[in-house]
Amino acid sequence: MTPSPDDRYEPPSSFVDQANVSDPGIYEEFERSWPDCWERAADLLDWHEEYDRVLDEGDAPFYEWFSGGKLNASYNCLDRHIEAGRKTHAALKWEGKRRETRTYTYQDLYGEVNEFAAALRELGVGTDDIVTIYLPMVPELPIAMLACARIGAPHSVVFAGFSADALATRMDASDSEYLVTCDGYYRRGNAFNQKSKADNALMTLDRSVTTVVVDRLGEDLDHSLDTDQYDYGDLVLAHAGATVSPVARDAEDMLFLMYTSGTTGQPKGVTHSTGGYLAQAAWTARAVLDIKPEDTYWCSADIGWITGHSYTVYGPLALGTTTVIYEGTPDYPDRSRLWEIVERNAVDVLYTAPTAVRAFMKWGEEYPAGHDLSSLRLLGTVGEPINPRAWKWFREHIGGGDCPVVDTWWQTETGGMMITTLPGIGTMKPGSAGPPLPGIGARVVDEDGAEIDPGETGYLVVDRPWPGMFRTLYGDDERYRSEYWDAFSTDDEWVYFSGDGATVDSEGYITVLGRIDDVINVSGHRLGTMEIESAIVGVEGVAEAAVVGGDGGTNDTAVYAYVSTDHHHDPNEELRERITANVERAIGPFARPEQVVFTPELPKTRSGKIMRRLLENIANHEPLGDTSTLRNPEVVGEIEATERDQ
Ligand code: WT7
């Protein structure tokens, strides 16, 4: 994983010559003028009222950025581009699962966002009411987000693959009384019912919820509307031509809430601000993804996660570019699907996940080779480390051998990119994300918070605030402080802890190694092992469970569950199926364990703590090291034997 020192790539001069940011002096300049340097990001936005201060540290770690300023995110993503004479420019290009395509110009998008905003208002949505959105990758998803932003109602998008239970937990935790969902969507060609999941979630909530249903499947799936349920198409039609003036929001007002997994069973409601978040999303989309208004840009992530929020919707639209939304998967109906979309739309910039790159690599270069990908100018990845081999393959077979590739490190909590090379400036080293972006105080430290020497391994922290940072965990300031700030802060310095381990080289390039807490990353989906464990121990017959991330030999992390049964139950296929089904019910199919390994006992320390590290080593076929601190060392051999037999 660690880059070899002579593996270096420079961006081609043809790229540098046209890059949005190409002056290496920017690092120095941001250092010199910090935090005022961030005005450059704020300047990319239109403000209803200018801010008084760039940064207010008075109530740290509850920082405020651009305080006193007022703005509206939907105005910044729509109205101002129309006012600039770009109303006929394509804002959104949608590629449906059945090869349907839809293009929305900025005028079209503005029109429908306004109509839906008017409808939401009429349904009673007021400023600061949280609207939950539970939609797959259809145009109505960004439309609903922007409609909420327009009326000052924070959205909480819940990934469509989550189960009814997971949706209910999130709606309950955010006291959300509004839901936007759909009848269903196509999964590998078949109609799949989403509304029944939403209805099941609503049944468990103890308050009434007003629901809007997008009819995605038409005649392919019947659905009916209950009281308090409205058809999206009818609502928009009833408000045809309506306009809603964008609500001026304080820079610090919440733009949205996004639930993410942590180390306890309870998901965390990460809250993002309007001003700082949008400024960093737009700034990084411009500086790192090099987005120009005339580009066709494609981020393949689902909008149900933070990547899609920042780099499919807010960043690209704030810059007035054309953003592609793809509803399907990369291998349906065939493995050329993405390359066909790139070719047909002449995509300029592609931002995707290492897990996708590894899949492309496995399928073989004949799929991209069959398409003209010469429109691509820049490639990017996010979500997990990309190993040098995959990085090079991506550059070679998708990027035509000379596209720069940016490996971007960031998190739901950071709101926008934090560590990566700037493609118009920096040397790229495959396997390393790069230096912190200008103005970003990312460092790798030892457990005492002292900076480590190059080549050593430590903890990835951020020692200065940044505009796109989350402001708190919804309704839980205490958890915000204890989970992120307590570990490394000192009497005179607040330090944010990312939860990741990392190394750094002599040139300050950071290689992020992955989570050091009980969070795993499965195909770009962040999962708390505790959440999965609590779904497993909820199954009758299970005594104890421990979940770790295991590498099935493919470099892709999968969920491995180690389970002991109570003395009334035998470990058998039937129990295994009930376990899997319960995980799907509690979280969603994407959290399904790849392996359920039964063991008479879980390995425990003398104080009774489950040794997850050890299980992780077993799952990854790594050396186990010292097992003498175990209370029950004999169990290790048994687990290894069971796993071999499976
Ligand atoms: C975790 C955050 C940010 C959008 C996608 C995931 C891992 C992210 C990289 C990278 C190595 C990475 C980290 C991080 N991660 N980018 N370039 N190299 N690891 O957002 O669900 O909040 O997950 O993803 O472990 O903490 P998320």
C-alpha cells in the first residue's frame, strides 16, 4: 500500500495550462493569510448579506464560519446561473436504468425546484423543519434537496438501500415529520418496492408524517396513497409556474443532516452549515476536480451519501456545470455501461470509488477499450485507500495514460475534501492521497499528539478548523465533543480526530490506512460493527456476536460475523439465514455479512472484552501475534479451522 519513493507522476502540461488552480504559491498564500484565505472560497458564492467575520473561534469546538453572512444554497445553485444568461445550459443529465435519459437545463431545474418548494410549503413545511428524503438516483432527489434548501428546511437524505427500520431510526432521531420517497425502482431490471419499506417505517413512528411519493415505476408497480400521502407529479403540476423566493439563511444555519455510522449502535446525525459547507464544496470542486461551467462532470457515488451531496449536487451546481446522475450499477445490463455513458456524454471529469476501479480492473480492459474515452481530462477517487496498482490501471485504461488522478481523503464529517494533490500543481504518488489541501491542518500524530516521523504510523488529526466542517451531531453536542475532540485536544489547542490511521512521507504526503475504530467501509458504505452486531444478537439462538471487516482476497472489505450460539441452539444453515435476514431488516442488504462463522466462544481478554483485532487478523489471514493475553486462547484454533472448512 505504501507508495514506492520513485513512483511519481506529474500532470501533463496540457492539463496544467488550463487548470483552475495552477500556482504552487497557493499553499504559502493560504498559510500566510489563514483563516482569511477562506474568503476565496466564500467569494465563489453569492451572498444576500456579506459576512462580518471569516472565523469565530469563541465557542470552540463549535466554530462558526462567515458569521453574519446570509445566503441561500438553491439560489447559488440555480438562480444566479440563470441571471448570468445560462438558462439553456444543461444542469443535470440523468441516465436511467432502462436507458432512459433526461436532461434538465438550469431553467428546467429552477422551474421544478420552485414548483416543488411551493408544494412543500403548502404541505406545511416551515423554515428549519427537517425533511427526510428516501429516494434512489432519480432527478427528483436533487430537486427535493434544492427545494428544501430554497425554503430553509434542512434535508436528511437516507440512502435508498437502507431498510425500513434504519429509516425509522433516522426519522425518529431527527424528529422529522416530512418524507419524500417513491413507489419503487428497478433493480437489475426488476421492479422493487420502496414505498412498502417507507410505509413500514412510518408505522413504527409515533407521530404523523406527511409523505410525498414520486411515481418512478408507473404501470410496472401499483401503489396507493394513504391519508397524508401525496403524489409528487400532482403536486408539481398543481404548482406549475410557481416561484418561491429563496429564504436568506444565516451562514451557520443547517443546510442538511446526514446520518452516518459510529462506534455505537446509534447512528450519528452529522449537521452541515449553509455558508461554510457550500463554500468548501464549491472551492474544492473547482480546485481539485477542476470543474468548469462548460464541463460535463460525473461523480458516480449515490447522492444518498455525502460524496453525492457535495460532489454531485452542491459543489458542481454551485459552479454552474453539467452534472451527470446515473441510476444504475456499473455492470448492468453489461460491463461497458459506464464507458458508454462517458462516451455518449463526452464526460470531462470522472469521480468514483476505488472499489469500482478494482471491479473494472477485474473485468478487464476490453470494456473501456471498446469506447472513446478521450473526452476525459481528470479522474478522481474517494472512499478508501486506492492501491498503486489500481491507481495506475485507472490512469492507463480509463485516463488514456495521461489524465491526472486525484486520490481525495475526506469524511461525512469534513463536508468536503481535505487531503489530496491539486491536479494542476502537485506531483502524484499512487497509494498516497497527498498533502493537506491549502489551509487544511491535517497531521499524523502519535498517541500523545506529537507529530510522527516520516515512515511511521499514527493517527490522522486536523488541528485547525475548516469551513465545511460539521457543526455538531444533531441533538448531541456532548457526543460531538467526546467522539471527535477529546482524544487529542490539549489545554491550548482543539484537535479533531478523524478515526483513521495514517503514515506520512518526507515530503508531507499522507497515506491514509483506514479506520482504527470499530467502523468498517464496505464498497464505500460506512458501517458501524456495533450496528450489525446488535442486529445479530437480536436473533433468537445467538449468544454473542463480533463483526469485523475482512478481505476476501479481493482487496474489497466485506462483513465477517463471528457468532456463538446459546446452549439451546445448534449452529446451522437455518440460523445463519435468520442472522443474514435480520441484518438486512435492521440495516439493509448492503450490510449483509459475507461470512457467518460459528464459534463455541468469542476470543476474549481476561477482562472479558472481545478481541476484535484478533478476529480481524483471522478474517484477513494475517499473523495473529501474541494471543497470550486471551482468557480462552484455545478458541482461536477452532475459529481458524471452522473458517477453513466453510
Ligand atoms: C472514511 C469516511 C468522504 C466520502 C466517502 C466516505 C475512508 C475516505 C479515503 C481515501 C483512504 C479514505 C476513511 C474515512 N476514506 N477517503 N482517499 N483514502 N481512506 O465518507 O462514509 O464518511 O467515510 O472513508 O476511512 O474516515 P464516510
